[in-house]
Amino acid sequence: MFPQSQALLPAGAPDTWNLPFYNMVIAGSTSLAPHDVLSAIQQIEQKLGRNKIGHWCPRQIDIDILGIEDLVIDSPDLYLPHK
């Protein structure tokens, strides 16, 4: 079994948000543009039951794009490399 990570919580978060989770990284390649990768990831998250109910709140799945080659993007919906 994989080890679980502890949740990072904002000040004042309810105790019910303190849920351990599995944290992992994968690497791959694609011919998609960065925003198209983001769109595909968001579709996967939605199919797996992710509900956007608030920032830093527990969620069923959270997929982040950590980086794409040496690209630097600073847009409202995509920031690369990921903070």
C-alpha cells in the first residue's frame, strides 16, 4: 500500500477537512497545447466525481500540471511551473 500524505489546511479550516490522501507524480508526453492538457485533466477530474466547492477543501481527485518542458505561463486558469 502507498503511504498517505497529510492535508495542508488553511487557518480556520473545519476538522472534517483533515483527511489524509495519496500523493503521486507521473510523467508523460503529449502533442496537446498546455490549455488543452488542462481541459483534458479537468474532464478526467469531473468524470471521477470532483466537485468544486471551495479552495483548499477536500476533493475526490486533484490533478495538477507541475510543468511542461521549460514553459512559463501565468494566466488566470493555468500557472506554469506550478507553485
